[in-house]
Amino acid sequence: MEQPDPPLVRLGQGDFIQDFPAGRTSPSDGDGAAKAVLTFSAINTFRNCPRKYKHRYLDHLQPHERPESLSFGSVIHEALELWYGLTGDTNRLWTVLEFIDAQFPQREHDAVQKQRWHLARAMLVGYAQRYPTEDFAVVEVEKTFTGEIRNPDTNRPSQTFVMAGKADGIVRLDGELYLLEHKTAGSIDANYLDKLWTDTQIALYCFYLRQNGYPIVGVLYNVLLKTRLRQHAGETQEEYEARRAELAAKNKSGRSTAQRKLPETDEEFQGRLAEWYAKPEAFHRERIYLSEDRLAMLQDEVWEVTQQYLDARRRGKWLLNTSNCFAYERPCEYLPYCQSGFNPNVRDNLFVIAPPHEELATAPTGDAEPAF
Ligand code: SF4
């Protein structure tokens, strides 16, 4: 049974609240009562670690520096959104490249930005060459949606929450509708493809898009690989002299004709990247069909998480799930804060206050992590 919902006193402060997307400015249950918007990211965060949920969605703490993969993934998602939004425009690649240039304004002074800029450009140029035309028709790009969260026992909608999200795209392929999902990945192997089956976020999105009038039958994963190539920095004078001395010592004449290695120019590096992105494995498409049983199970899960959330909020208990601190092979961004026992100095030094629910304002990251 659904627990009785406590009154939402401060709808503007945390508690899954978000400006309502997709043309609805005041989600309601039909009699005017506003409901809080629940996004997949919020559900997922709460399920993985309730304390992390509190940091992110109630206290609005965000690290000063976002992890590189998140920022890069967001740029690629937005570039692909532009690409498909401009289908039929013969200048669309130039528009996309201009967009990428604008995302890395400090690239001449910042080595990290420079590397990301090179990679993003090469990735999208390679993508345009790989897919000059598509075997699908684009139906929607960056489609926002909302839907009811229902009690699986009574089928009654939650009085507290509605679900919201944004899908990368909807396409028509072989006469049927598919959700288009962009991913950037470090590698694609059998494990990676198997993991796609566990992509709970996308299954949920399909469920809600069906409710919104799109009879989605499956997901078309559009995977773009991130190369590990790096621009050669060249040798310093000291490095060159050390190498030359070493070579000379091995030579009977005691001399070496070695030349100093110069830094790789942008054009040379783009040339190497272009070769890499011309390889067949640089891009991958995977079509996956939806299982009706799985969709039904997901609905139950979402309902259960909302009930656990309501219980945590009522009791003010936000448990630390320490088994999640090093998930995805990197430390949780809140680790120093949790380790410090929630020291306010650590909080103020390492985090800024920023509103949650980015996926409704910008493209989701699409990085190669398990969604749930
Ligand atoms: S560091 Fe661990 S306990 Fe703290 S928020 Fe992150 S996952 Fe939760």
C-alpha cells in the first residue's frame, strides 16, 4: 500500500522538484495539486546511495570540476542533437563543428580543453563520413516527456510524483519506432553490449514514451568510441640532448644525427585522428527489443523507490551506502565530504551550489556507465 503522502511544503527546494518540461508548467493530478517531478537520475542516485541523493538533490552540492567524461559526453550529445536537428541541411557539419569550437574557448591555453576539442571534432567529422545518410527517419530529437508513477497494486497514480525525462531521439526504422540513444564509450566488447540489456533508464524512457503516444518497440544504441590517441608534445631541449647522448654512446663514431622531435601540429594530429575514426569499429549501432515483462517490473521498482524515498524524507534518515563509494571504477565525487564527517569547510572548498536534474535542461551524459 502507498504510504500517505506528507504535504510538500517547499516545492521549490529539492525533493525532486524541477521546472516542468514539455509545455506543462504545472503538473497536477487533475484537481490542481502540483506534483513533484521525479527524474531517472534522482531515482538512480537515491537507489545507489541515499546520502548521495541528499548531497546532490537536497543540498544541491556539485563538485567544482565535473569529471572529464561527463563534460565530454554532454558536448557530444549536444553536437549529435544539432546534427539530427539539421537533417537535410548541407552545411550541418560546419554548424556542428562551430558548436564544438564554442564549447572549448580556452583550448589554446588549456591542454585538457585542447585534447577534448580535438577528440570531439574528429569524432563528429568521422561520424558524418560514416553516416552521410541513415536507414532511419528522425521523428523526434531530444524529446522531453512526463508520465504517471502508478501503484502496481491499485494502478492509482502517485499523489506526490510524476516521472519526467528527455530521450536523445525517436526514429522510424523498418516501419517501427525506436528510441535512439547516443553513447560514448572507451571500448566496445561483448561485456559492453551485454550491459546494454541492463540499461534501466532507457527501458523506463520507452515505457513513458509509449504512454506519450509513441509505440516504441526497441532501442537503437548509437555508440561512438573515444580514442586514446594523444597529441605528441615533442621533446624539450633537455630530453632531446639526453636522447642524442644515449644514441651517440651506442655509436662507434660517438656521434648521433638524431633530430629534436617537434610538437605535433593540430593538422597532423587531426590527420591521425581521422585515420582512427575511419576504422569500422570507431562507431557501432546496436538494436535491442523491449521485453514487456521487464517494463512491468521496472514500474514496480520505481514505485518501491518512491516509497523508500518518502520514508527517508519523513524520518530525515539518509543512509550512506559505502559499497557504492567506488562504483564505476572511480571514487564518488562526494567521498572527501563523507570522509570528513560532513565538515562544512570541506563542503565549501570542494563544491558549489548548483540545481539538479540536468537531463531536463541539457542532454544526458551518455557515458558508458551502467544506468542503474
Ligand atoms: S562517498 Fe559513498 S557514502 Fe558518500 S555519498 Fe558517495 S557513495 Fe554515498
